[in-house]
Amino acid sequence: MGNEHYFTNDPKSEFRPKTIRVELAGRPFQVQTAGGIFSPDHLDRGTEVLLNQVDAPPNAGVLLDLGCGWGAIALSLALQSPAAEVWAVDVNERALELTRQNAASLGLSNVQTATPEAVPDGLQLSEIWSNPPIRVGKAVLHEILSHWLPRLEPGGKAHLVVAKKLGADSLLTWINETLGRFGAAERTANDAGFRVLTFTRS
Ligand SMILES: C[S@@+](CC[C@H](N)C(=O)[O-])C[C@H]1O[C@@H](n2cnc3c(N)ncnc32)[C@H](O)[C@@H]1O
């Protein structure tokens, strides 16, 4: 990927899709990935912690994978909750295209891909699952969370996996200090150097 960041909107590196084998929702699958997006060679360890440590998503409702990459989280949610509407959101067009292709090849018709701006304003979110883009910097990360966490329906939850060394604990403090009027966050899992932070909308 050279100097290119995985969170670029439109990766300039040549699009060379490749197939990797991954386990999602306890079953083996082949998915397409490519350079220019996050973790193209394997299921990211943090994502794996999130998917293993958090209780299964609700059967129905609207589930959002915030920063979907090639779709690991969105695909897992859609496999586990076929009656739910899963939104896979990213700023990286290549990531959205790969997620679209992967959903189609897994036969998942309940995954909708979109840029953040394309998600309808009135959409009430039951849950957000995310391995958020820490490397965009604190200011942008805070902006992203301030936009999405308040959009959860009352009682809705956001599950965020963050590496301890990348500031999981200070992010927890920030969420409670800044978004405390919308709900409360706590640490719900701690595994392999990663924390899962769960925010519950009041
Ligand atoms: C840490 S990666 C996680 C990717 C994928 N969910 C996974 O687990 O492999 C974070 C993702 O957030 C995306 N991203 C960056 N800025 C974003 C924004 N403002 N809104 C939504 N997604 C964003 C990046 O392009 C990247 O795909």
C-alpha cells in the first residue's frame, strides 16, 4: 500500500483483488480483499476479539458496522442475524466494493453498503459494531463517534474494540465525559491487548 493510508477515500494503488480464507460466525469462508484497505491478508486480531467477546447481535433491527473494511464485521452480523438489516459503512470506496462483493458471494442479501453521508438521517440504529479507525487521529475519531453513538435507539448498544496501547482507556473516559448525556460506556472485555468498550444509549 506504500504511503497510502487504509482510510483514504479512493485508493490509488492498482486494484488487485485476492482471496483469503477466514472464519466468520464459526464457519469457514473465502472472501475477497485487496491492498489499499485495512488488514487485507487476514482477519484483524482486534476484530476477532470483538466478534468472539460480544454476545450475539439481536435477531432483527438495524445493525451498523462502522468502518467496514472488506466486511468482516458486517458479514458476521448478517450471517448471525439474517432478519436484521446490516449497514456496512466506510469512507474507502474500495472497501465498500469488496464488502458488496463478499456479501453477494456469501449469499447475504441483508447487507447494505454506504458511505457515511449516504446513510439516511432517520435510520434508527439498534446496534453499532466497530473496530474504529484510531489512526485517523483523536479529533476525527471523536467526530465520528459523536456523530454515530447518539443515533442509537434508546437502549441500543455500540461495541467498539480498541487496542489498549492505542488509547482504549482514555477513549472510554472521553466518551463518558463528552457523550455522557446520550448514554454511558463501560469496558466489557479485555483480551490479547484489546479492550471492548460498550456504550449503551439512554
Ligand atoms: C480499523 S479499520 C476496521 C476495518 C474492518 N471493520 C475490519 O475489522 O477489518 C477502520 C475502518 O474505518 C474506515 N474509516 C475511516 N474513517 C471513517 C469514517 N469517517 N467513517 C467510516 N469509516 C471510516 C477505514 O477506511 C477502515 O476501513
